[in-house]
Amino acid sequence: MTDPKDYCVFVHTNHKQWIGALVAQYSMKRNSANPERFDVRIIHHKNYPFFREMEGKPFQRDGVERIWRNDDLQSFTPLRFMPPELMNYQGRAVVVDPDIFAVGDVWELLSRDMEGKSIMCRPRSGPKWWIDRCYASSVMLLDCGKLTHWHCEEQFRAMFDLKLDYMDWIGLRNEPKESIGLFEPEWNDFDKLTPQTKLIHNTRRLTQPWKAGLPIDWTPNDRFRLFPPIGWALRARRRLLGDHALLGTYKRHPDCNQERFFFGLLKECIEQGIVTEELLREEMRQNHIRHDAFEVLEETPPLGPPGDPLELGWTQKQAA
């Protein structure tokens, strides 16, 4: 029997994605046939004072100056590099964003043969891979003993000394290429839910299922190498009007199965006391959760048992 202290899934988050993180944490054990073999821990942005120290200070993101805002939807992302330290540079870790939920058994990923690699992940989609060769660090399998050069606070501070670009860090551009292996896209499925999906990632922020109707509170990318004038216009908007001006509201996810899956998991979290109705109402008040969440929960049918291929109500047309 493996020692669960040697294997851990980390969900990193901030206050804006707290409900997502709790649901993600729950899903990892819920849908594993081996839940006793690993731990699942949440890394919360609020517990690391070095973030607050940098509030309002400039840093470089993909060669463009940005101002660090702890209230941004994704201010937690540097914590992707914290797990090796938290594991004392021993054992295996999987780190996921708080908008990633287990459909399959994450133990299969934690225990797989890494073939000597330090990191396993998948490529970014679109130009970030074709042009920049960025990796998607939103899900990583880590051999912590081989990542002793990862020091999250030190690297975070280097961004503000202009010694490290955010995208170089997040995209793993500075890691030795021979140390990175690729796993199947199903371990980080970008807004695609099929019978093959292992971890579903609601990566398109505009349509995250629990945010529909809320005002947008994230800062979009404002560098477009394929058509630079778009980036110029976005940077001008941000500087003149503020980070989130004129961005509108979150939209409903186009795939009803992804909405159903999230709210099915959330319903179980409420039934088990992981998420209370009081907490959910407070998150709605703070515009972190869509205001019709209780109505959506009421309409959401129960999920099937873990491993049931009919769990999501697949039809042949939907699976195609």
C-alpha cells in the first residue's frame, strides 16, 4: 500500500474561486477508485503575504507591463509552483486550477510512469503553443524531488525585479525541455467533456458554469501577435478605463453537460456539508457565484456513481 503522504493533489485558489476549489477537491476523491492512496489539499492565496506586498506594483507579462492586482480572478496562478516546497521536495504531486474537476480517476495520473521526467503536462492551445511553445501548467504531474529549483516566493518576487516574465514562468519556458513530458489531452480537457475526459477544465473564463450573468472580473490578455492592433486597443482600454471596464458579463456555458456536471458535484458538496447554503449565499452576494445558483441546483439531476459511463446522460450525438 502506498503512503498517501507521498502522493498529493493540490488545488490552488483565491477568494474568488473558493467554491470551485472546494468542488474540485471533492471531485478528486469522489471519482477515484483509490481515494485512500493520496491526499487532496487546497493552497489558498490569502495565506501567502508576499502577494499582498506586491499589490499595485508593475511586472512583465509576455513583454507587456501589468499591475499586480490581488483581486484579479487569477491572482492564485503563481501558486502552481508551490507543491514541491509543500512536499519537502519528496514524492509525487498533481497541481490543478480551481476550475478543474475530476471525471476520471486522478490516481491513474499520480501513479503513472513519468519516464524520468520532472514534469508532465500538455501544450497550450493555439498560438501560445504554435508560436511561443508554452505549456499548460494548469494541470501538472510533478516529481517533487527533481524540482528543488522551484521556490515560489523567490520566483514571484523576481517578476517585479524584471528578472522573470510571468508568461515565461507560467508557460514553463525556462524549464529544460528534456525535463518535460506530455500526457494525454484528456488529463486537462479544455472545455471539452467526452467519455474519454479524465479532468475537465473550464478554462474559457467567459463561460465558467458557476459565473453566468456576473460582471467580468478578470483582465484579458492584451497582446495579440497574430493581429497586434487588437492588443493596442485592449491596452488603451485598460489604461484609460480600468482593468474590467466594458468587458460585460459572463455567459452561460454552451455545453449543458458541463454545467450539469459542476452543479451535480456542488449539490453533493452541499448534501455532505462541504459547502453550506450560508457560504453559497455569501459567495453569491460577493459576485463569486451566479445569482440563480439555487435554481440551477434545484433543476440539476443527481450524478450517477463514479465510473458510470452514463453518468452525464450521454447520447450518441453528444459523444460524437
